[in-house]
Amino acid sequence: MSNIETTYKKDIAACLDTDANRIFLYWKGRVALYALLKTMGVGKDDEVILPAFTCVVVANAIIYLGAKPIYVDIDLQTYNARFENIKKAVTPKTKVIICQNTFGLSSDIDKITTFAKEQNIFTIEDCTHGFGGYYNQKPNGTYCDAAFYSTQWNKPFSTGTGGVALVNNDNLPEILQIVNQELINPSLKQKISLKFLYFVREKLLNEHTYWLLVKLYRFLSRHNLVLGSSSGEEINSIEMPPNYFMKLSDIQIKKGIKNLRSLPETLVARKENAHIYTEYLMNRNKNYVPFSLFENHSFLKYPLLVKNKEEVFRVAEKHQIALGEWFCSPIHPVQKDFELWKLDTVLYPNADYASKHIVNLPTEIKDMNKVLNFLDKIEQNVL
Ligand SMILES: *Cc1c(COP(=O)(O)O)cnc(C)c1O
């Protein structure tokens, strides 16, 4: 193991209040999930429970192993699946329950893990939004048998693309080591394009260039000249892409070590800003995330339900507010052929409603007045 890999694992472990030998590194978060599912023995005809408000890559990892994704509708306050509904979805074929801390919020984790243990079902926490946050008194990711984190651009801290697995169940690390023997190294081309992306992000992207670059990006995407965070095949098909099961490179590890250092400061800012949003929305009788839900949450984004999403995005662009669009579909960003992923959106009315009405307010923001001014402008549109 390289020196920097050991350092990175130790740094991550320190944040999560765990041991470095429980930390495993991957090219992306989805790859970490795939490795964990495989380690738990998920295979043909097994069922894996997940929220019907997630990224398609989560369902893909299940499907790539021959297993069946079983979706559970979400609660419109926490944007997570409720314990009672998860319980109803369990069958003798259920092998794993995936709990997600959507936008950094978790719910019912203790009830779910207690129940799952009794039933001999594994639990995995999707902590791709929640690195650094807490559920009750313990760090996100430490309640379930295992957890995975993402260090993609838009996640709590970034390595460009990147994934981390945390294994809490003592029976699993040894099996995971064997699964990991199949990991392949990123190619030179992949490393070079990562370095190029770092350059663009760090040297060219700033408050002044953001909207110009957004326009450029849209133009290039329309002409198929850029790769998004998910390759086309992951959104259009359920075939596992070639070179999927990949390691994290040293280039990413170096970024991770550096970027993890500024995370505590960012987390404080995110929470303070979430507080400001809640107060603002509560005073105007709009939908908000109650204080009781986020004492120690990481608040990657602040969810807001609006009547007309397109209109709100239009006004946001005019005011130069970088709104997020998670999740624009129960399996973001898929918009059609849901049956490929065994999803009948009619069965999940809350997730369907949320994906049609949700926008995400940025929480890592210096000038909150600018965002509040924007909220004033769209007040009639906020639910
Ligand atoms: C981003 C995300 C993932 C996947 O993370 P990657 O590192 O991009 O593979 C999984 N689940 C959720 C909820 C996400 O938002």
C-alpha cells in the first residue's frame, strides 16, 4: 500500500471515528457499493431494498449482480424511506437494505438496523451526501454493516470522482479483500482527463466564470463532447460498463487528503446556512426542514419543493444562483424506460411528486442575502 493511501485512509477514519483498516477506496462511490453488495453475497434472484428517490447507479450496482432492486416510497419531510414501509417490502429473498442519508439527512437508521439484524439481513448506508454529518451521536455510516461515500465533484468533499467504503461488520473485511483482488487500475487516459478536470475546476471555475462555463458545458453536452459523471450506458441501459470495477488513483488520493482538511469548516457553514433557510421558510409558511431533524446533519443541499421547477430554474439563472436538481427522477437522472430498472413510478407517489417539484438550494454559500433575495422573487412559487 502506498504511503499516501495509508495517510488518506487514516484521515478518513479519523473523521468517521473508526479504524483505517475498515476503509477501502474505489474509483467511484457506486463501485464501493458494488463491492459491498458482492461481499455480502448478493447474487441472482436476491432482493435489495432501496429508496425510490436515488441515483440510477445505485439500482445499477444491484442489477449488475443479477439481483432485483425493490423500491420503497419516501417520506416528504426527510426524503428517505420510512422504517414501516421498508419492513413491508421485506421478503424471504431480501438480502440487503440500503438506507440513504439524502441531502445529508438520515432517518430511522437505528430502527432499521435493529430489525435487519433480527432478520439476518445486511444493511448498507448510502452516505454519498452525508460524509462528516452525524445521526444522533454517531457519524453517518457507522450504524449499518457497511457504508459507502462518494467524493465526486458535488459531494461533501471531492476527488473529482472517487468512492470510499466503510465496513463496520467484523465478518466482512476479509471477504471484501478477496472481492477487491479483481479491481483494475485506471488507465493513463483516465488519469489525464481527471487532471484536466481538476485544472478547469480549480483554475478556471469561479464566481465570475460559472455561468459562462455552464453555457459552454451545455453546448458541449448537446454536441456530445463531454462526459458527465455517469457515462451514457449507465443511464440508458442496465449493462455493466467495461472497466467499471476500478481502483482510486494516487492522483485522486492526493486531492482527497488536501480537500478533506477544509471539510470541517465547510460543514459548519452548511449547517449555519441551512439554519437560515429554515428560519426564512418557516416564517413564510413554506415547506422547510425542521430544526429537530438536523442537529448534526451535513446538509450537502437544502431541499425545497416548488410549484413550477422550470420557472424557478429560469429565475435562478437570472439571479445567478446555482440551484441543484437532485433528484429529477426517482432514479436520477433517468427519464424514460423505467421498466428496465424494474420501477413503476406510479407505485411511489411521494418520490414521483418530489422529483417533479424539488429543487436544491446551495448550502456552501458566502452571500446568503443573494439567495434570500432570490427566494423573495420566487415566493409565490414555493410550496
Ligand atoms: C452521487 C450518488 C451516488 C453515486 O456516487 P458516485 O461516486 O458518483 O458513484 C450514489 N447515491 C447517491 C444518492 C448519490 O447522490
